[in-house]
Amino acid sequence: MRYAVLLLAVMAISCQKKKLTEVVEVPLPSETEKFTVGNPDDVKAQPGAFSVQPLGYEYDALSPHIDARTLDIHYSKHYLTYTNNLNRALEATELGKLPIEEILKKMDMNNAALRNNAGGYYNHNLYWASMGPNKSDAPGEALLSAITTDFGSFEDFKTMFMDAAERQFGSGWAWLVVDKFGKLQITSTPNQDNPLMPQATVPGTPILALDVWEHAYYLEHQYKRRKYIEAFFKVIDWDKVAQRYSDALPSKK
């Protein structure tokens, strides 16, 4: 049996004398073999402070925009690895009693194991929740009004967000955030950093997240990141984004 080996994000980091690594060798079917899509409900983290967030839809629910094979591997291998590594990084600490958002806000940016894996866990949670099979083509009235006020129009926002995602050098994320004044801003971060962490270039509460690591799109789109970004806009769950926008406004805190 011939396998192509997909090397998922390589990151050797040390925590409490343990290697918390993101090297996952995933055997992929050859062109002559049939890929069997799994069940996201079967993905379980090792015992620890955090569990995997239910995906909320089947792996093939976003097809043809996000293909089932990519979503399966992304969720059941990459995301699961971040979750397990986060739990190991939190062993024998009091941080595990806090919500993930508070862990990120209190982050020691020199703690590579916690920074990368807590970020990877939170970022992916928001990414999964940013998408869905039952979606509208544009935000509802309140969020659309805010987008128009802060970016000029929905189309201007879309162009700016897509450009931020495409221009993020190397691996990273694109974000739509609500800043402390209630204004919408677009930003991007490298690796698994996010706008909740200390020293963020554009701090704020994320309401939309796009993963632009190659593992999020390479099986389907190869090097064509822009095509993946365009596909993402066809599966955004704007109702959920709008709810996060409402919850993030300063008047709600």
C-alpha cells in the first residue's frame, strides 16, 4: 500500500521536560485508494482541562467549498493535537481552571508551549464556529451597518479581509475583531497568535477567524491561497458572527 505522508505543522517545543510537538504523520490514500471520511463526533481529547469543541456539522457539509478530506484531517489531527498539547502544557498549573480567553489574556509570551497550543485551540474553535452549511450571503442589519460604517461597504470589507489573509506571510490567521471602542477592525497574526494575547498589533475580541496555515487548504487548492479564501466566504455563518459582534460590544460587557 502506497501512502503519501502529510507532515503537519512542525513545531518542537518543550514544557516541563516534555516535548509538545505538532508533528503528525498522517497516511493519506494514494490516488487509487478511496478516502473514508470519519465522524467528527468520534474525535475525543485525552483527559485534561479542555475538550474538543464539537464541530457542529459533518465533514462533507461545507463541500464543495471546503472539502471533506481537508476538514477531516484538520479537525481530527491538527486541532486534536493542539487540544492534547494544551492540556499537557497546563498540567500542574492553576491556569487550567480559567476559561481559554483568560489564559490567552494572561499569556506569558515567552512560554512557547502554552502560547502555541492555547492559541491553536482557541483559534480553531472560532474557525469552526465561523463556518456552517446553513448560511446567509451577507451579515444581518446590525453587523452590516457596522461594517459599512467602519469599512465603507460590505464589498470593501470583503476585499480588505481577503487581502489581509492572502498577505499574511507564512502560516497564520486573519481576523475581524471588535476593539475596546466597539469599532470593527481587520488584522492578521502569525503562527497561532491572536488578538486576545498581550502585545497584539490590533487587540480586540475576535468575531471571525480564517486559518491560513497550509494544512487548511493545501489538499484542495495547493498553493492557491486566494481560492481558499474566496471559498471561505461562501461558508461563513454570518448569524453566529453577528451574535459574537453583539456580545463583544462594550455596552454588553
